[in-house]
Amino acid sequence: MEVRVWTNWARTASCTPTRVVHPASTDEIAAAVTSGSRVRARGSGHSFNDIAVAPETALDLDRWTGIVRADTESGLVTVRSGTPLWAFNADLHRLGLAMPNLGDIDAQTVAGAVSTSTHGTGAKLGVLATAIAGLELVLADGSVVTCSRSERPDLFNAARVGLGALGIISTITLQCVPSFVLQASEAPGRLDAVMEQFDDLCAVEDHVEFHWFTHSDRVILKRNNRIPGPAKPLSKLRQTWEYEVMENAAFGAVCKVAKTLPRYTRRLNELCGSLISERSYSDYSHNVFVTPRRVRFVETEFSIPRETLTDVIGELRAVANKLGDRDALIVPCEVRVAQADDIWLSTANGRDTAYISMHQALGMQYKAFFDAYASIAASVGGRPHWGKMHDLTAEQLRPLYPHFDDFLRVRDELDPNRTFTNPYLDRVLG
């Protein structure tokens, strides 16, 4: 039996489960669930907190992957929950299909991404879970149930972003779209100018975001828009140079310098921002949305009402100016947007949303800045990303989500003995 220490990608959480199960069928998932111990599906582990920690039985779904069925006419695709996003994107592309939106990392499993309200960017697009048309789950008693808007709607509203608290998702049916090409335009900018035009950009660009070098006024403005084609990607040589050499190897070296000599972090952050150049190309959507991330980091993110973005950025700027060099962040922060939705625990539930992600290279000080950001976000009703670093409890989260108690009611009905809990869920759900 495989028993070894498990650690998440960010190296912020670890555990040694009593057993690890690799199910290859729904029946095997059900057998593990009804084994008499607490059970967690741990996905790929690409998280920044302890949401995937499984102290007792860990379900590793690496043998439960791939597309079950696909209707290329309707775009409805059913996929097994353990499928990594990178594999799912490739399979969809071969079918002439694509997800309508994606984040910039594809290491997560499909179930892990939707269950934590993972998102991309686009003012007219929702979080990834808004593409869900149906779910199949294995419940605590081993039964297998399905849900959709018309079948068990309360379960559907809860389980689309379910944190793994209601059952083990076995398959997900997603509303996909025909493959599409994006024209990517990336350019250096200044924070004040970008903030002044950001609402207008959100209104006209399909996907817009910016990365702010927090100890300067420099940003990278990224705009991705759908075009008829054809795809004209960067050459392999330029991809290797820009993504692997500059954005990973060279930036990783800068982070090592900052870690060794933290008093230079602020100046190194400013220097990185000053070296940004323009980049323009077109490619199929999944090749544009996703970028390779080899440099490990820790991350916190809050969703805030979009109308508060300017004020929050202003307060973060003041924090960046006030904190000492040793508390400076070497990694730029990221600002994205999403459309309001009706999913009970979605971070965009009921409001058009802006997301601000703060990062720090692994092994460097982050607490002062992250704590200051959490306080600022709290003042505008900020909701933490369920898979990233935060300290909020059920008592603090309840007023942020109008349907929080509805979610708990469904949980009590389906898992009264807390088969699927862990210390993280005990904290955020009670």
C-alpha cells in the first residue's frame, strides 16, 4: 500500500494519509468512500492552502481520467473528474472544441479547478464552474447521483463550487464551444493610465488583465480577443526564449537573488517591470490563456466588487510604499475580472467581480503584505479564493455569501457524519 508524505505545489501544506487509493471506476470510488474513514480527493495538489489535505483516505484520481463522451454539435462534453486541465484542453482541441475561458495555469484537475471557483478573465464571462451543465457525484453512503439545473437543482447550485465537501465528483458535463483563435496583445503600461481606462477595456476586450509590479507604477497589460484566424503563434525559438529563458529561468534567478539579499527586493521588482517589451501573436485559445510557471510561489487572492477596484489598488499602493524592503514582493500581482453568477459558493456570486492576486517567491517573507491586503479586502466584502492562502473562518465567510447556509443545509443532508471533511473545511464551513 502506498503511504508517503504528500505536499501541495506551493509547499504550504502536507500530510501522511493512512492510505492512498487510485480508483479506476465509479464502483471503486464508492468502495473507498464507504470504507469507514474520512476521504478527500486530492487532485493534482496545485493549491496554496490545505484544502486538499487528506489525513485518512486520500483519493488520487490519476487513473480516473479522460473524456467519457462528447457531442460536437451541442458542445456538451462529459469528462472524468481526475483529468488534468492540460490533457482536457488537448483532447477538446482534437475534437474541434474548447472551454469558453481558462485561467493561466493548467496543472489542476478539472474537478479541482471548478470546485474552488477557479477563473480566467473576461467581464462577460464567468468562473470556470459556470460552464458546468451536469455533475455525477459519489455520496457518503456510496450512492451515485446526478444533478443539473433541472435535476436536484439545490445540489447543482451547491456542488458546482463544492470544495469537495458534498461528495466525490466522478464526472462533469461541460458546455464547451467551438475551437477559437485569440489575438494576444501584451504591452508595458503605467498603473494610473491602465486604471483610468480599465472599465472601458473590460467593456470592449474579450479578455483583459494586467500584472502590476507592486513597488513601481509599471504594469503588463494583456488583451486577448477572438478572431476568425488563422493562428500565427510565436516561433518555437521565441517561445523558448521568452517563456522558458526569460519568464522562468531568468526570473527564477532574480527571485533567488531577492531571497538571498532581501534588501534589494524592491529595486529588483522595479527593474523587472522596466524590462517588459511588447508581444503580439495569435493562437488557439488554450495556448494563449495558459503560460508555463516553473518558479514556485505562494499566493493569496480576493474577489472584490468590481466597482471597488480603483480604491483597493490605491490602498495596496500605499502599503507597497510603506512596507520595508524585506517585506517587499518580488512577484507582480495580477488583476482579472469575471461576470456575476448564481453559484452558491462562487467567488463571483451575485456581483460583477475583480480579482487581485498577490504572489511571493517561495521562501521569502510575505505575511506583512498578505495580511495588509486581507484587511483591505475585508473592508469591501472581499471573498478569498477557496484554494489560496487566507485565514477566514465560517463565521467570517457566512455574511459574504447569501447562500452560505443553503450550502450547509445541503451538506448536512448529504454528509451528516462529515465523511469528506478535513481541517480546512472544518475552519471554513464549521
